[in-house]
Amino acid sequence: MLEGLKSTYPRPFDHYSSQLPKRSPFSCVLDMIVLLTGQEKEEKIKETVREITEQLRRGKTRPLISSTICVSQFQNSDLNSHRYYGVSMSTAGCEPGRIMVAASCLSFWDKYVAGAVMTYYPNNAKKQYFDGTIKLPENVRCKAFNILIGKKRPACSSCGNLFGLSPTNGTWAYGNCAEVESLSNLFKNVEEVREQARLTLVNSTEENRKKAEESVKKELERLLRLHNFTWDGEFFTPQ
């Protein structure tokens, strides 16, 4: 089977030790589920994600699964507007999570959403020279749910700081929450929301953003060195 996969899909085997993925594994699984199910079937999508998660948890190895799914919508005159989904970071441990947050900021997430995360990454403290935080319009629905039990999960204080969501007392590392990926997908596809959410602040200039990106890249390179990963500076794009 291994040789067959190498023959059919050579690029992952050629680049797995030199390039970085743009997002965590379960994010790709979610895309497949939404594509096959239809974005409008929210409950069916959540049910399928739960079933796959339960199956993976029965295995003998530690699966790279998410704990939370989020749904975002621009609720204008269309009462059944397009839904955009995201899952929480699916990595094994703190440092792999930090690596993937940095990689997603630099290569995959919407520019505004990535800017909000980079405001606090990597030190969980707000940068003095750059503020890319977002205030979501009131007509944007952004709700997270526990994947296994289906219960609504209120936004944590990190998402409150990033997006202006009403937070609870809980706190997760910036970029780890399902809200980030879900809102990134919404912003990529609905320009009206993206522009309404944009905050024009004195220190959110392009120059300051580049400085924030450099700090994220520097931290990413440091973490990769700790794990003896020789990065060629590229992010892997499946083809």
C-alpha cells in the first residue's frame, strides 16, 4: 500500500520533511464533509463530524482530531445564507499547535483574521506596534459547538479579544479556536462582511503588519529548529 501511495501521490512523500502544511489535518476532513453533504445541512455536517471523531477515538493511536466546530453566517435579507465552517486546531501537543497557528497565519487564513491572531501571537500579549483585531458586525452569526456532545460552546476570552465576541472566563491559545477558521472562510467569501469588520487603526498599517509577520515567522523558525525540522521556507499545496 505504501509503494502504491508513493506512486500515485509522490509530492507529499517528496516534501513532508521540508515543507509545512498550511492547516491542521481535521480541517481538511471538514472540507470533505461540507463538500459531500452541502453547506446548508448544518446538523448533518455536525453529526458526520461527530461520528468520524468517535470512530477515530476508538483507535489505538492518538488521533489528530478537533474538539470544537464553528459555524459562521452573514445574516442579511437571506434567512438561509451560506454557512462557513471551521474546527479547532487538531495537533498533538502545544508546540505543534503553535507551529500550525504560525503556518496558517502566514499562508492560509484570511489576511484580516490572520492579522487579528498575529496581534497576540506568539507571546499571548497584545503587540504595542500592531493591532489587527476585528469587531464583527452584528448581523454575523458565529457559534461554536462541542463536537462530541453537540452543546454550544461560548467564545473564550481570546476570541473576545480577537473578534469582539462576548467571551466567557475560559481562555485558549490565540489561533487554536474553531472560530478563527470559520470566520476566515466567511471573510474569504463575503467581501461585504470583510469590509464592515475592518478597523482602521493608526498602528494597523501595512508596514506594521509586515513587522508582525516577521515576528511570527521568526517564532515559527525557532520552533522548527527545536524539532530538528529543516524548512525550505515553502508551504505545501496539495495538487
